[in-house]
Amino acid sequence: MATKTAKTANKPAHEIRSGAIRAVIWHNSSDKGNWYSVNITRSYKAGDTWKETSQFNRDDLLAVSKLCDLAFSWIQQQPAKAE
């Protein structure tokens, strides 16, 4: 599974990928505080065009589960000041 960390404000805080499944972790902040959110998508090719969906089939579920676990662990390891 590949991982990537970005440091700019309009890019994800972290990305984790397993095959066509991707978990993107976003750092959010407002006057009420800071938090992380996670988007899970699956890439697929329709003709010549790559697309993404948030629908998963049975064979995707184990990878989705593992990416959720890894995303949770990554968020838990972030410094408290960033939350």
C-alpha cells in the first residue's frame, strides 16, 4: 500500500492507496476547532476515461476496511495541536 503526505493547505493531509481503492485524509479547521475527514473512492475506467466512485463491490470491502484502519491510525498519530 502506497502512502503520501502533502504539506499545502489545498492538498490532502495524507493519502493511502491499495490498488484501485484510495483513502484521502483532509485536515479541516474552523472557529470551532480542527478535525480530519476521510474520503474513500475506487477508480475505474469507462472507455478511455478514468472515473471515481464511492460504491464498492464485495471484493473491494477488505481493502476498504484496511484503508479505514490505516487512516484511523494515521489520524491518531498526528500531534494534538493539529487537531
